[in-house]
Amino acid sequence: MEIIKIHHPYQKEIIPEGPVVLALGFFDGVHRGHQAVIQKASEIAHEKHLKVAAMTFDHHSSVVFPKPHHKFSSLNYLTSVDRKAELMEELGVDLLYVVNFTSSFGSLSPKDFVEQYMVGLHAEAVVAGFDYTFGPIETANMDTLPGLAADRFEVVRVPKIIFNERKIGSTKIREMISNGNIDDANRYLGYPFQTKGLVVHGEARGRELGFPTANIVSNENQITPGIGIYVVEMQISGRWYKGMASVGRNVVFGDGRPVTTEINILDFKQAIYGETVRVRWYHRLRGEVKFNSVEELIEQLHRDEADTRTFFEKI
């Protein structure tokens, strides 16, 4: 897959020649709703013998146009641009445009946006979700787009995807993950939620308990699961290892402690400080509990390990 980064205004020479089917969206999470958009674009591209292109942004539009009552920061994402690209490549996207969302870009009129970022990208068909907007919602939506297209390209609107009587959407998935509901979040995503981080030194409490852990620091823009104990896998140097993760404050050792992410890797004893690792989050085992003693905590950790091994035996 070819990735082209665009800063507005762009030079026409950077846009590859040839018509494409263009999928549009911010695509945070590349969840099942986004997958439906890309799959529809792929179907059309196959019929027309064209390449599949997708366009996303390097950060959310709310960086330029703040939403005061929005629950999540405009810089808290399910997926980085790199992770989006990986997922899109897996879905068969041939060409990914990553646009730098600036004030200049955001000030484009709906007509100019269509001219420069649909016609200008050689779209023979444009595919987007039912609620996609490209400017003021009243004048730049999937109902007004056919008029602006003026028969220069086909407009295909993908209906909302419903799961458990709810629309699948990035905001809802962020809320689930922040609340620790990783199981439902994964069902909405269509794959295990994944984070990336650096292994750093912690307090070595896990080693003292007989459960040594890797202390993970993620990018500040990456949403991480809420407090709890989870079944995970961690990728180190290209290989995945099973483990259990604790996101919490280690309250048995005192109140008011910072939230940390610590992962006990099953049957693993190597030192991995300084490694950049990936974590797949599969299942929440339980919430954080303030045990009466270290002995009670150790007993619970043994139960957590047994439950983790059982989980992997069943999948």
C-alpha cells in the first residue's frame, strides 16, 4: 500500500494518475462500520477494475474546530495513523492519503473540498458512511454530495452498522475502553484492541510478589483501557506472548498512587527494558481490589493466572 501525506494546498504532481474508488472518513479504530465502507469501496473497485484509495486525517477536525462538550480529547485516539494504515492495508486499500488537518484545510468550502479532494484525487466513485460530513453539516453531507459531484463521480452512502441495537461508532468504543469494557469494544472493533508502548522500570513490586511485570508507558494520545485486570498478548521483537495486565494504582501498597500499566508475561523471564512493544487486549478478568494483605493479593494473582491460561485454551 502506498501512503501519501498531504499538506494543503498540495501540488497536483504528488497525486498518482488513474481513477480510483475513494473511501472517506477519519477512520479512528477502523472498526466494523469503517470496514463496511472500505469493503464497499473494494467491491466497486473490483467491478470497475480500479484501485482502492482511502483518505484520512493526521488528527481529528476538532483540533481546529473545538467541540466544548465532547467527552474525549481531540487528541485521544483508538489508533495512530500508522496503526490505521496497517489495518487498511489488511483490508485491501491500495493508496492511503493522510491529510494534515489545518485551519487552511478546514476553511475549504464544500465545493472546493469536492473539487480538490474528490475530483482532484481522481475519484470515479466516492464511498462514505451515512453520517460523513466535509464542512458545515447542513451543506456538506452525504445528501448534498451528489449535487456537488455533478455526475463527475458516483456517490455511495453506506448505512450505519448496528450491533446490540447500537450504532457502531468510534466515540462509543472509546467510552467502552475507558470504562474497561474491552470485551464489547472488541466486538464493535471486529478485532482485539491494540496499544503500543515502551517498557520502562517500575517499582519492581511484581517481582517481589513472584509475578514480575513489564511496566508499559504508551503514547499520551493513545486511549488505554480503564482500571482492571485483563487477559492480553504482548509482542516483543515480532513474537507474541500470552500474559495478564494490570491497569491500576496498586492500591494494596497505598492510596493516591498513579495509574500504571503492568503486564506479567506467562512463562517469560527475559529483561526487555527499552523495548517498544504492542499489546492486544482480549478480556477483562476483574476490577482492581484493595486486598487486606499482600498474601491475599498473591492468592488472587494465582487465580488470575489460571483464568488467563484457561481463556487462551478456549480460543
